[in-house]
Amino acid sequence: MALGLTAVVDKNRLSVTLDATGLTVGQPFTITRQAPSGNTAAVRGADNVTAAAAEVIVRDWEAPLDIALVYTLTQAAQTATATVTVTWGRCEAWLCDLALPTNSLFLTIESFVELQFPVPAGVHRVLNRRAPVMTMLPAWTPSGELIVLTDTLAQRDQVRSLLGSGYPFLLRTTPAEGVGNMYLGLTEFDEDRFLTDGYAPQRRFRVQVIQVERPDAALFVPKPPNTYANVKASFATYAALKTAVGTYDQLAYTFPANPDSSPLVPWLPDDV
């Protein structure tokens, strides 16, 4: 059976759902994503993974915005491709939680104006020589302060969970913003209640960040968003579950259409 690959954009979260068909069970497969620059990256969760079924669904939560992307499915000597563009065209940025994608959200960047690039260098002064002798290595990745704004308490909780999870996160913007996709680790963050009215839900998060390499797509795989608690609350009986949900994949990736209503991993409990 020939390999097949289809790519569909989830407009609510700007992710790409990839449906790979015709796979040989028991053999490894890989799905890669190529940008117009020619740079190629493996899709998280589909990097040299053994096929458990002839059809496998994978989601790319990190697809760059507003550029044509070519996805390639490879197994043994066979390949299949699909082309898609994740259209955004807005000034808001996405903060993407790599561990729990439903914590991801779009919000306004107030400031990300300065990137500091440290350079490992040594300056050596020599007697009777005006100019010093220098030893230099390539610059390190930049650091800076990212300031983002949230409008609701639900967004505040999402940002708290994303920043407090202990994982790098992805700052995802349209190329017109001059950033594109940037993976960031953080050293600390401040949450400001910046309006004088103490009951106002708006918050400002000031995040100290350092650019990091993209976490390994083979080792670092996101968790499905649904939980047993959500399933139990949604379906009274197992028969009702089987009637409403066709496959395990549909069950694992069932969540509300409104991103603000997505289930969160509590961090930390706010009711005790």
C-alpha cells in the first residue's frame, strides 16, 4: 500500500493535524516539516517512531505562521508529502506550551525590544603594544525580557502554568513581527497587577528569557490534552462514550473549541 499524508489546520490553536496512511506496522516512520528557507525539522512525536497501526494521526503544535510548509512522511524507501500554510496575519503572538499544548494561547506582547548577545572573549594586554590581543568564540544565544499582557483570569492561569512548568516554551509570531519561531528558557518571571482597581483581571508578565535550541523531537513529546476527569464528567456510561467517540485519538484530543476553556494542569492549587 502506498503511503499517504494529509495536513489540516486547526484554526482554534493554529496547529496542523497530520494523517499518515498506508504505514507498515512495526516499521519506524518520520514526518518532517520544511520551511521556504530550506530548514527542516522533525515533527514532535513522529521522529523515527514505530508505526502501531496502518493509519497514525500526529499534531504539529509548532508550525511556523504565514509561510508555506511542506510535510514529508518517510518510511523505508517510500515518501508522501503535503503542503499547508497556517494563516495568522495578526500582531498577537502565541506562547506555546511544549509539554501540554492546551496551555498555549495567543496574547499581546508589550515589549521584547532588546536582545543581549554575550560573546566569550578574552582581552590580553601586551607590553609595548597599543592594541590588545583578543581571543574570541562565536556569540552565545541572546537573552532578554519578554513582557506579555493577559486580559482574563483564565489567560493568567494559562500563562502561570506555561511559565511555571519547568520546560522551555515557544514564542510563535508571524514573520512580519521580526521574530518568527523562537524557543525560550526562562530564569524568572514577575506577575504584575498593574491596574489600580484590585478587582481588574488584567495582568502583565515580565519574563526573563534566554533563547535555547529546539528540544529534541524524538525525546520530548507533548501529552494529549484530555484527562480521565474530563471524560468521566462528559460521559455517564462507557456505552455513551463509545457511541460519541469513534477512536482513542479522537478521545485523547477532545477539548473545547474555545482555547480559554481548555483543561489546565493546576499550578499551583489556588483554592487551598
